[in-house]
Amino acid sequence: MGFKTKALSDQIALVTGGGTGIGRAFSEGLAAAGARVVIASRRDEVLRNTAEELNKQCGAERVFTYAFDIRDQSQIDSLIKEVVGKWRSVDLLINNSGLAVPETAGEITEDGWDKVMETNLRGVMQLVRAALPYMIENDFGDIVNVSSQAGKHGYADVPSYCASKFGLLGYAEALRDHVRKTGANIRVFNFCPGLVDVANSQPDQVPREGSIHVRNMARTLIYALGLDRNVVLEDINLYSR
Ligand SMILES: NC(=O)c1ccc[n+]([C@@H]2O[C@H](COP(=O)([O-])OP(=O)(O)OC[C@H]3O[C@@H](n4cnc5c(N)ncnc54)[C@H](OP(=O)(O)O)[C@@H]3O)[C@@H](O)[C@H]2O)c1
């Protein structure tokens, strides 16, 4: 039996951290492909400016904003309620919000550790848990996690960040096993990028030495999503050669 398919132009995407950097590039690519995209993070003004610019770029209202803090469970629930209430589905969830607190193993604080773990890992688990029932009900969904090369290798300056990004890959593997066992039409992708230059993001700008231009993230996303429903590109490792 074939899996249900849905054109990107019929999909509702939710991109956390979609106002800036990699999340913004993902949102730009998705909106250009005709998806409706909800960008969600803490800073309302940043989100609104991005939505305005991207909507102007596509000449249509495709990007919408929602201010929330992924560290707060009740705000996660309200976000999913709002998206599903308005559009009846969450077809694509991109877990992109994330941050690092640079403290070495000798310096690490409880506050720094909690901030990183709650943002990069616990929030993702809660957001997926909230969105999953709707993906199952609609028999369609894709979940994209933005881990890092720091989810594959340890770096002395950011041990909590590395732990969170390794943890995200472990969580994603368990999630993939869960959707496989339940037979749900849901794919789980992970991005593990090296350095992505989010400061020089204009089309004509050249990325810093050792970094890649952020447009490569968006291109790879659209390519991965376009694969057949029974195909999953599990971990997408991309970095500057
Ligand atoms: N750039 C790189 O070289 C690179 C490499 C590997 C992986 N990554 C990963 O890629 C993702 C995006 O990073 P980026 O480089 O594009 O940097 P960025 O522009 O700083 O993006 C991080 C996003 O996370 C959001 N965020 C942070 N705390 C949040 C919270 N409590 N609740 C909701 N949203 C929150 C921020 O928005 P608000 O401040 O508005 O909340 C921001 O939009 C991150 O997960 C990062 O770890 C980046």
C-alpha cells in the first residue's frame, strides 16, 4: 500500500527559530515552494520583520508568526493549538531553535546546562509530543531536527551544547523507531551541519572561510522532503570541504 502524499504547496510547516539564520533560510525555501509557514520563537519583532520580508519576496501571505518560549510547556501547547486550530494540521515540524552556552567542562554551571538542555532537547521532545497526534490523525508528517556536527563530535568549549545535540540524535532515532512500529506516515530527518555562516546570508555574499552559505541548508531541505514517502535521509552531514 502506498503512503499518502501531499504537495509542499498544500502543507503547513512550523519552523522554530524561523526568524533568523538557518530557520529563516528554511522558511524562505518553504514559502517559495508554496507552503504556509509558521515561524515561532521568543522575539516577536524579529519574527514579524522576517515574515514581512519573506511575504514581500513571494508576493503572497505565506509566512505567519507566533511568539513563544520553547522552555515553557504551556506555550508549546498553545502554539500547537493555534496552528492546528487555524489550519487543521502540522505537516512539517522543523526543530531548529537552539543555542550554546560556552562553558568548558571545568566551568559548567547548572543554569547554563539547564538553558541548553531545555531549549535544544526538552523543548523538542515536548513539541513533538504535542504535534504527533495531529500528524497521526492526518496520516502525514515530516519532522526535521537541526542537530550539528557537535552532535557527532565533542568540542571542549561547548560540552553542554554537544551533549544536547548528541542527545537530539538519540531522541530522533527513538522517535523514528516509534513511528515505524506504529506504522505512521511520518519521516524523521536530522541535519548535522558544520559551520553555517548566518551573517553573510545574502545571495551575493561569500561565506566565511570554513563555513557554508545558509542557502545550502534550504536547498538540501527541499530535496530531502521531495524524496518518496518511504525514503528517509536519516542524518544529513554537510560542511565546508
Ligand atoms: N550556524 C551554525 O554554524 C550552526 C551549525 C550547526 C548547528 N546549528 C544549529 O542550527 C540552529 C539554528 O541556529 P542559527 O545558526 O540559525 O542561529 P540563530 O540565528 O541564533 O538561531 C537560533 C534560533 O533559536 C531561537 N531560540 C533560542 N532560544 C529559544 C527559545 N527559548 N524558544 C524559542 N526559540 C528560541 C532564536 O530566536 P529567539 O531569540 O527569537 O527566541 C533563534 O531564532 C540551532 O539549533 C543551532 O544549534 C547552527
